[in-house]
Amino acid sequence: MQKRIPIQLPSLLAAGLLALSICTMGVAEAVFPLSPQEQKEEKTPQLRRGPSPQKLSAHSQVLLADEVRHQLLMLPYYGVFDWLQGEVLPDGRVVLRGEAVKPTTKSDSEARVKKIEGVRTVDNRIEVLPLSSNDDKLRIAVYRAIFSYDSPLFTQYAIQAVPPIHIVVKNGRVTLKGIVAREMDGQLAYTAARSVPGIFEVTNELQMEESPSKEKPKKY
């Protein structure tokens, strides 16, 4: 069974800048004289299968996942209203998922990850959220409700460049994603989001740091 290394953004712990070098082994071919029949067959175009790519070790997958996480966090337009995640496969493929407000966030994510040494291909499944003035209003309203000045969440989360609590809004439905330090913080964020008028549904997918919940997301 292939081992997959998941990537979630962001975490309260700063991701280190790690580089990964991949060594490949050359393949030598022996050359022998060809018979007349073989020479005739040699002129016929044939599809030859190259050597299979080497699989990454578990340690190399972890290092690669850390570098992918770092590059995604450094995206200039990645913000609180986006959510990016992915996984590193043993063959060096990286699958990107999540939601982004700007199309450039999706394209820039793929471009950055492709440049990482050790990444062979990128499967970009990031969804670009539809344009909606109503969703834009809800994003601002939910942000202000969660990170109001009199909320304990403001001093702990809002002052960060990219707050670990992300607000994904699509067609009037809100999903809270990310990492919180305490279960109570997740409950406070959910309660604040639920208080905003005009929202059809709130899904709470917030997880506690270092203790990810295995329960199914709750819809309210």
C-alpha cells in the first residue's frame, strides 16, 4: 500500500525551509550485432518503456511535504478566505486541493510546487470559488464576527499574517477550516460565524493542533 503524506495549511508551528535532493540511477544498455531480420524490425518505430521512477522514502516524503507547505504559505495572495492542502505520493507526485478566491492563487500554487526539487508532477485540483458579491459581503461579515476586537480570538489568531482559522464561503455556505490551539477556540469561531445573518449553513472543520479530530465535519 502506498503511503501518502497529507499537507494542511496553515499550522501554528512555523514550517521550516527544507530542500530535498533526489538521486537517480543511470541505466546502461549493451549493444550487440543485429541479424538481417532484427535490422528490419529495428527500422520500425517502437514505443519503449523507460525505467520506472524511484519511490521516495518515508523520510523524503516528509521533507518534501514540509517544503511544499512552505512554498504555499509564501504565496502572495494566499489569505484567510482561501484554503490549500495536498498530499505527497511515494512516486514524487503532489496533489493540490482546496478552495481559492483568486484564479492566480491556483495557478501560482502549481507553478511554485513544480519548481521544488523532487517533485515530478503536480495534480492541481484546487477549486476557484465563483464570483459573488453576496459571498464577498459574507466573508467580511464572518471575519469581523470571529476576529472582533473584544474577542479572545483576535489577539491569538488575527494578528498573524495568515490567521490559522480560514473562512471559505461558497454560495452563501460557510466552512471554517484550519488549526486552533484549544477546542473552545473552535467553538467560539463557530458561534461567531453562526451569528452572521444571511448564511445558509455553517460547517465547522476546525481541528486542534497536534490532535486532529477524526470525526466527520459538523454542519449547523
